Amino acid sequence: FGLVVPVILRNSEETESSTRVLKKRMRQVKNPFGLEITHPATASVTKGMTLTPDCLEDCILTCYWGCSVQKLHEALQKHVYCFRIKTPQALEDALYSEYLYRQQYFIKKNDKEEKYCQLPEDAQVVDFGPVPRSRYPLVALLTLADEEDREVYDIISMVAVIHIPDESYRLSCRILYQYLLLAQGQYHDLKQLFMSANNTAPSSSDTPPGERSTDRSLLEKAGLAEDEPELHEETSKDCVVCQNGAVNWVLLPCRHTCLCDGCIKYFQQCPMCRQFVQESFPLCSKKEQDEDESTHI
């Protein structure tokens, strides 16, 4: 119109972003293992700790105190390239006995009985030294007890790396890493999803709110903290944008689970943390959603 004014022209009928976010394909597998820290506030290296397994089949829980960090990660690589870690003996062979003490329990199917783990007094271990450390305080291995079950499940074992507070490092007790080992030779790092509903967001421990900032700084000092934004919990499972559709989509890499099927196509950035979305995947398919709704009806 004869005026030197910079403008941005956009089609008024354009409603979707021109750049599509890559949708990740999912493969559903059944995880037979579950492990929870009971009473994490009372756990310590000198007093021990309590674990509560919850498994779909008969399993063996093996706890390795003072396990070598290097040998554990070498063992995970051997699972990929050399042999499968589907029994406690297989892991011990890979660790070359680089641990201080071992405890083992037989876990019956669907048995949720607490298992108490503690270093013997003659071990005379009160801490594992300053960070960065060469040993993990505790590594818990869950394996299937029945050989036939190993042929049924894709996931054949689970390794949990657990921090336990001691004299030199008082970070509260928690599971630092969980690795799911597959029969085909892969292993996956189990990650928490950040849900918008307060009744669906899993917590690894019942840490008091006042201690969270301290724990965060300790994790950062040890190099274990992730860039995980704090969430303001909502009171429903509805989409954070339209407040109508059910939350179904997980955004990566931030792992926020906050959008429904209708809103996912409009966002290149996460509406919770504004991080760019590289990939996304649905928690369940449209068919599964319809079946779930018909069941409730």
C-alpha cells in the first residue's frame, strides 16, 4: 500500500503448524518386575533399608552392596554384545565379584512382602567416600526364577541402582537408575513421565518438600541430576490446553504427558516447559481408548 512496513503474511485458514513433529512408534511389552523402596526416610548404610518387590511371576531378588560403577556398566554392555544377563550368576560373572556383600531372596508371584537388606556389622562400612564415587551403595537385580518364563517375556531382568545416605553423602534414599534388560540383547533406561494429574504422577520417595531443593543441589553436585522441570499439579487427567480431552501424548525429550489427541498436532513446543518437541508417542491407541470407554459405560 505504499508504506514501508514489515508484515508477516499468513493464510487465515491455516490452523495447523507447517512443521510436523515426528511421532514415535511404540511397541508394547509386559514388564514382570516391580520394585519400591519402603520407608526411604529411615534408610541408611549402617541401619539398612527395606525393599518391596511386586512381580508377575516367581522371581529372584539379588542385592549387591558396594557394587563397582565401572563393572556394572561393563556388565550392561556385555548383555548387549556377549551374553544375556538373565540369572544372578550371569551378572556376577560380568562383575568379577567387584562388590562388597551379596544378599538374595526368592520372591513368590504377586507377593508384596517387605525384604530387609543390610550390610553385616563385620563389613565395617559407614560410607562409600566422597563424590564422584567408584561404587554404588546398592544394586538390586530382579530375574525370573522359572526358565520357561524367560521364553515368554521380552524383559528378562531389571537392574535398579539405589542411593542410600551415609556419613559423607546424606542425599535421601532413592532409586537413581532402573534398567530393563531385554531377551534380544538391548537394555532401556526406565524414565518417569511427568503427568498433569496429581494422582498419576509416580514418586520414587516420600521426601518432604523442604528437602527437595537440598536433594536437587546434591544430585547436581554428584552429576546425577536431570533437567526435570517442577510441575504444578492439576486435579484432573484432562488436557492442559483444551481441558476437555483425555491426556494421551508424551512429549520428548521433556517427557511431559499433558496433551490430548486433538491438541497434539498444534504444538511444536511443550505447553508446560516450552521446550521444543523432537518426538512424541501416545500412551494408548484410539482403539484402546474406545475399548476403555465402553468398559466404563
